[in-house]
Amino acid sequence: DQQVKQNSPSLSVQEGRISILNCDYTNSMFDYFLWYKKYPAEGPTFLISISSIKDKNEDGRFTVFLNKSAKHLSLHIVPSQPGDSAVYFCAALSSRSGYALNFGKGTSLLVTP
Amino acid sequence: EAQVTQNPRYLITVTGKKLTVTCSQNMNHEYMSWYRQDPGLGLRQIYYSMNVEVTDKGDVPEGYKVSRKEKRNFPLILESPSPNQTSLYFCASSLTGAEQYFGPGTRLTVT
């Protein structure tokens, strides 16, 4: 059963605009959330994370928001650049369950010039 | 350079022929893990290891074995590969188990 869901398989955004990628989860035991970026023929690259005790974490152009009551998180990329075009995976884990990362199926982001 | 390496990167084999995919990290990480990626299913965890001699099953462990005899290495063993194990495999490591750093992937085809 998919515990982390990314309901948008793809997203297209113009360069300079904001990209918002969404993720929902079902397991209330998850206490740490991560976003990974993946280019074809490469392994996923860690992007940004957030602990369940926070509701926002920012790193340069990337911000992750966590809404625990809604079991929802989002990744904002501002401003979007063509080099951001990749597949983005949302992941969640429970520190009490062996740190097994549960991944969503990914959202393919295309940033057009 | 801090990295996770996997070998081989590409492998074509036949059903039933035992194979091992190696994974090595040079970051002195305690935690290591194996994932497979399949179209429409995303990344799924096969096995993980919290430390040397400590391994545990992930979501899809059937048909796989692992060992963790030393901190830097975490090989994935397919004793009798079958076509449904054709996939893209990733090894990952982490200092704490949270932020996991991935290797480049191994594309396995079992005919």
C-alpha cells in the first residue's frame, strides 16, 4: 500500500516562475520528510528535508512546507530554472521503524525557457 | 570525493545464475540500504543495515540477500535471479539514516 503519494505525475512551469510539487502521506508515524531530485541515468540526489517538529525549512531557492494535520507536504522552487527539470521524489521515514525510506512515485518537472 | 559506488553498472544475466551487486561508501556511514526502481512504482526498499552485522528487510526483500561484514560494503546477492527482478537498483548510505545518499544505479536484466 502506497504510504507516500505524489498525485501529479508531471508539471510544466515557465522559467522564473514558482514550481510547487505536492506530496501526501498516510502513516502518522512518519517523522522525517525528504525531497530528492533525479536525473535520467543517475541516482537520486538529496535536496532538502524537514523534521515533523517543524513546518517549514528553507535552503536557497528551495522551501519545504509541512502540514501535519493534513498529512501534506510541498516543495516550492523559486525562481524555477531550466536546470531544475528532473523527476522529484518525496520520501518519508519513521525513526522508530529502522529509517526505511518510503518514496512517492515521483513528479516530472519541466521548466521551459 | 565522498561517494557511493556500485558495480557493475549494467548487467544482463540468465534466470537462475547467482549474481552479486557490490556497493561501497567512503563516508564512514553507519546506515546502508538497497532500493529497486520500477516504472510506475517508484523506489522501493529491499533491505537496509543500521550497522555492521545488522540487517533488516525492507518492503520487497523476497529473492534477495544482503550482508554487512564491514562498514563500507553492503553487497546485494541474488541467489537465483528471475525475470521479475529485472530492474534498476540503487544503493544508499547515511550517517543517521535520515538523509540518504545514493549510488549511480545498476541496471539489471534477467532473461
